[in-house]
Amino acid sequence: MKTSKHPETVKYNFDTCPSRKGTESVKWDLYPGTLPLWVADMDFEVAPEIRAALQKRLDHGVFGYELLPDNYFLVMNRWFSKRHGWKGISRKNIVPTTGVIAAYSAAIKAMTVPGDKVIVMTPCYNAFFPAIRNNKCIQASCPLHYENGLYTIDWDLLEKLAGESRVLLLCNPHNPVGRVWTREELLRMAEICLRNNVFVVSDEIHCELTYPGHDYTPWATLPEEYVLNSVTCFSPTKPFNLAGIQIANIYAASPEVLAKMDRAINDNECCDVNVFGATALQAAYGEGGPWIDELREYLWHNARTVYCFLEDELPLVSAPPLEGTYLMWLDCRAYDISSEALGEHLRLNHGLVLSTGTIYGEAGEGFMRLNIACPRSTLLEGLSRLRDGLASFAARGAK
Ligand SMILES: Cc1ncc(COP(=O)(O)O)c(C=O)c1O
């Protein structure tokens, strides 16, 4: 990936985007009048190639039940094998569904019985928690180590929890701390899980958005014995900004596991996908490469903008290196402020909405999550509000 912007190669515009205010957008309309840098969708228009495909489908004018064409699987296979070295995706090993939450929730259902423990590495994506509860399982938190600005896995605790748990619900790359797990880390997790008969459910929704020096390793590219002990839940919706269209897939290399996933997705009645989701997926994986490449570059520059701003204007706030995702994890603990109080203060007094660190687990106390998938000018406005908000909070001496 290039790390500097060459105007002659820039084709897509991420500096401006349509207003989403008053469009029933969760991000923009839940707290009207604020600058929302919280929920994980992007403010950018989708790739023109996706829009054209959706327009063509819309123009047909009939939207009855549809089969998934061979092309749906072919474009996924081509994309993942060319970009990520993950070969062999086909109709035979995929269960399509309506979203990644539906996918991992069905996977938990398929692989557990009520009362089983599911390991999560906290702080982690907040919708992992209800999926565990809703399947009548017990959350086994394995908090990540945070030292010298870096998040790593607590291997001893993982080993211990694996001895008493049934599933590891993994986020690869990890929302919210921005780690892109290395092959070595994944192999170590895989070995611990297989040895302890812990099944791995890998949520790879953030896999396309990684930054220089950090390549995404699909779980499905690990040695076969580990892949057979897993499913991968993935979707183009996060990187291509299609979250409202809702489409996702579960990959299982083992036919027995695939049959269990199919059963669970049917039990949960989420086996029929939206016609626009199928169209968007084919356009995204089929034609969306150049757009994604430019987006990654733009986001990488946004991340650099945040680091420079913190250094110059908010030296008491730090952020671990963003290896992947468009979600930055701001360490505000030097202010001795609870995340919840800070979140409320920023929203009510400075019109800025960030995600409160504690929704990702207790390990998120003192942190805030910042969504950088917006035009740079919007991001800078958000950072100014954060600076002013922290200054006014500190001045109040409140906690
Ligand atoms: C790790 C992770 N998984 C799943 C989702 C949601 O997926 P979907 O909208 O396809 O259910 C998100 C959304 O932010 C996420 O960050």
C-alpha cells in the first residue's frame, strides 16, 4: 500500500460526502445536533461501481425471492484468494446470512449447550456480549494486556479459560483496539483451542482495512486441523460501507460443521438474504478493489492526523498503533475521568459523540473509541471538540 497521496492516482473523493442528517441515520440522527464519531459506519458514499450495480438491480423493478448465482461465490473466492491468500471459497463451504452478528450468534448456538463458556478478549466488540447471553452461555473474559501502548494476549489466562470453555469468539482484526493479529498469534490461539477442544468463531468483518506493515491473516489460511475446528464470519458491509444493506457469510471447511451452521441459521430464520445485499456483495468483491485501496490510504492519513493532533494538542491522550479497522482507541486515563462521564460531558457540552470505552467491557474504563471514517475536516472538528471537552472537564475538576 502506498503511504503518500499522489494526486494523479486519486480517483475517488473522500474529502466530501452527502449530509446524513435527517436521513434516519443511527449515527447522525440518534443525537441530533451533534458531531457523531461513534457507531461503526462510514460517512463516505459507496464505491460508484456498487452504486451502479444497485441502480441496475433497482431499475429491474421486481424484487421477489432470489437464488444466489454462481458469481456470488466466484467473486468472493477470487477476492480472498488474490488479496489474502485464502483459497477455495465456494458454494459448498459457505452459509449466507443477513449479517455478521447473525452469523456468529448462530455459530455459538450451533457449537454450545446452555451454560457453556464463551471466551472473548476484552475490550471487545460490544455486540459479542448479548450474543453469548442470548444463547444462554456464560461470558469468559480474557482481558488483553495493555503495556507500553501495545495490546497483547494474556496467554496464561487464555490457556486457563480454554480448559473450561467451549468457544473462542475472536475478532480478527480486533474492534476496538485496532490490532491485526499476526499469524504467530493466531497459530498460538489455534493450538491452545484445539488442544482444549475449544471451537473458534472468527469474526473477520474488519479484514479489508489494514495499514502498512500489518497484513490480515485469515483464520482459514492456518493449518487444516485448526481450520476444521473453526468458522469464519465475514462480510463486505464494513469496508464497503453497506451496513444497512445487510449481508454476510459463514465459512466452514468441515462439512459437519457447515451442516450445523446451516441448521442454526435456519433455526434462527435468517437464511434468506436481501436481493440488494447479494448485488452489492458481487459488485464490491468483483469491482471494488481500487476504491478500497484508496480508502485505506485515506484512512491511514486520517489516523496519522489523529496521532499528530494528540501529540501537539492533547499530549495526555494516547492511542495504540492503528493496525487495522477505522476505529481508534483513545487512552484518556491520564484525566482520571470515567468513560461514561466523559462521554456524557462531550455530548452534552461540546456536541461530540464518541463511543464510551466501558461498553466494550470493564477493560475499556478510561478509554473512548473514535470513528475516523469521515472526511478529514470532520475529523479535525471532532478532535478540536475533544480537546476543548477534556480541557473544560479538567477545569471543572469533575469525575
Ligand atoms: C466486529 C464486528 N462484528 C460485527 C459487526 C456487525 O455486523 P453486522 O452489521 O453484519 O451484523 C460489527 C459492527 O461494527 C463489528 O465491529
